[in-house]
Amino acid sequence: MTDRTSQRPPNRQLAQLIAEAGFSNAGLARRVDQLGVEHGLDLRYDKTSVTRWLRGQQPRGTTPALIAEVFTRRLGRRLSAQDLGLDACAPVYAGLEFAATPEEAVDIVSGLWRKDTGSQAELRRIAFTPAGLVVPSRDWLIGRPDDRVARGPGSGQDTASDGPQLAARVPAQTRGRQGPGGRGGPAREPGRRVSAGDIHALRSVGELFRSLDHAYGGGHARQALVRYLEHEAEPMLRGTYGAALGRRLFAAAADLTRLAGWTSYDIGAHGLAQRYFVQSLRLAQAAADRVYGGYVLVTMSRQAVYLGHGREAVQLARVAQQGVGTGAPAVVQALLHAAEARGHGLLGDARACAASLARAERALEAARPGDETPYWARFFDEAQLADEFAHCHRDLQQYRAAAQHAERSLQLRATAYARSRVFCRTVLATARLGLGELEQACALASEALQQASEMRSVRALEYLRDFGRRVEPYRDAPPVRAFHERAASLGVPMG
């Protein structure tokens, strides 16, 4: 790659940071190239490139953000391209910030919502970055609930009550911060008084979109959810509310934002999903809901497993466990341990995986019908735990155990969880294949294929493509040919 030349003074900011980091010019260039590989880029910088940057020339494209990330990793604090004396560029890390205040968190997440409704194709191309998991999870772990979340007229943010709606209207602040992609937020109408009914509405909408996601996949109504967040949730967050109601509002917004990330993850928009998860984590902190923050970290851990980052998945699950503590409901504890087990399974660590699964099983057995299990954790039941066991045993190539647990999960799993049933049926097919039962494996996969073809879920199709890759050595066998013919008739490519 070549650099743009410019008539600029020497870049003293970059020189100071190079000295602080202890980099040589060649060492910095090598680290930028290595980070570029993580993003699918072939940069080929060298020590001469760094010399030109120090003389004031500006690297092009996403390189300034990559250079900033190299220093962020080395120095342990978030640095931007501007901190290095470089021009801003494509927002590789925009949306991964863990805001300092609730007000800033609203600015960042609302910028994401607006950008998503305006240009989802651009956002879908943003890369997932494992490095972007470190700072938010650390800041959540060491952070404390925000002291001030209320918004109201008079003497600042602490004066709004949580009582009945008032007729008063207060001007919403016009935000100067730009959202991802450099697009500033529009001026808002005067903020309205938020009521308990508004919070109930947000919760009800969340349940509706959650059920659509389970049954039809994340692509079915994702854009409608994001539009709802932009046009309904953002005006509430910029409205008037007291402290207690404000925390409930941030909790509801965190849940909907996590769901926007989950549906983005399901359609394969992994960089976008990662950004929604980070912002959901920050909103959960504003809500003072530590347990829900742990759930967001578990969601991030599951995405890391799916993308093959086992070490990061384990770390996220452990951070969640540490941050939530032992006082969380038993079902939540089971969920946290199961997430860690999935990471160990991906890494091939059978001993650690078994230990985490045992902890998850004990925790779920300790749950009682009268326990105050959060609404978002009620899906984690015996069927879900059996599914976790099946996935772990599949990853460890323990196929007989995987088949037993997958069959149990399918027996227990409610039909409303259609996509989860596709995943589990495909895991069962893979286990049967591993046991040498080719005909039964292909029959199970064909059933899952039919169900997946009726959904908008990239993940469901990728599960089946993974099965297709596994049966490739037997491609001339009649059951495998029938499976591929079925896929072709449904318009599902296996390549």
C-alpha cells in the first residue's frame, strides 16, 4: 500500500507514543500488518512507512484506526487516530466505546440505531474484532452503577420524580456527538415525560420480537426492531424521568439493544452485533442491573464461540461470573457456567468443559419454582442445558454422548424455539455421522434443512453447511446425494 503525501509538520504525537510504547519503526509496522491480517487486509508496511508517518504523511483507508488499536493494546488505554496525530478514517472501532456517562451512552447507541436504519449494508461489512472485547468487559467489571441517571427540569438531573405524568415539557439537548460513520444526530423535539406505561410497552415489544426471533430467525423483523429503537426508545431516553424510573428505562433499552445485536448476529452481521452488545452492556450498567450485564457478556461469549474464538469466550464467561457473584439466581448461574463450558469445548479442553458443565447442572438442579428468575433467563431449562451438553460433546468429538443429549433436548424443547431445534437436530445429525450412521445422519439433516429454509437465519444455514462439509468424503453415497439434492431443491447452497 502507498501513503498520501502531504505538506505537514512532523508528527510529534506519534513520536511520543512510539517512545512510550517502546516500539521500533519496524516493530510498529509489523504489528500494524499483523492487525490488518485479523481484518482480512494485506498491508505490507515497513519501517520506511513509519518514517513517513513521523514526517507528517497520512496513511490511508482504515490504517489510522489500526495504528491506534496497536497502541491501545500496548498501552492499555483507548487511543483514537486523532490521539496519534492522524486523520480520522473509516470507523473500524466506532460503537465499541464504553461510555463514561449515561448521557454519552445514549449518544453512542442512538447513533448506531440511526446508522443502522439508514445504511444497514454498510454496517454489515464492519468486521468483528476480538480486541474490541477487552476494554468494555474490563470497564464493566471494575465499573459501578452511575450515580446520576435522572433527567428533569430545574436543578439538573436529580430533580425528576417517578410519579404520574406531568404536562410540563423540557427541551431535549441537541447532541453534537456524531454517531458511527460520522453522521450527527438530528435535533430533537422537546423531551416528554416518561411513564411506567412506556416501560411496560418497551418490555412488551421486546417479548414480541424475541418470539419472532426464536420462531423465524433474526432476519425476519430485525429492521423493524431497530426502527422502533430509533423512533420510540431514543425519545424516551432523552425525555424526563426520575432516578428509579430511569434505571428501569435503561434496563429496557439494554434488553432491546441486546436483542438488536442478537438478531444481527443471527444474520451474520458480526461486527454490528458486537457493537450492539457493547452498548447494551453499558446501558445495563446505567440501569444498575449487574445480573443483566452478565447475561450480555454471555451473549458476547456465545458469539465468540460461533466465530471460533474459544479463549475469548471463556474469558467473557468468567468475567460475567466474577461480576455477577454468587448471589444471582440459580438459573442465571447455570447459564454462566454453560457459556464457559462451550468455550472450553471449542478449545478441546475436555476436563475444563466437564467441570463447567457439572457446575451448570448443579446450579440448575438447585433452582426452585418460586425463585425470582429474570424473565430473560427463563429459556434456560433442562432442554437448553441438554443442548449445551450436546454442543460441547460434539466439539470434543464425543459423539455418543452428544447424540444422547441432543435427543433429550429435542424431546423437551418447545416447538416455539424453532431455530434452536434446527441447531440441535443438526448437532444430532453430526453426532450420528461421527458414529458411522450415515443414512440416519443425512435424514436428520434433511429435516433440519427443510425447517431452516423457512427462516431468515444465516446461523441455521451455516450449521447445515458445516454438516455438508463433514459428509463431503461420502459425497457419492446415496444418502449424501439425497441430502444435496434436497438442499438444491430448497435453494440452499452447500458450498
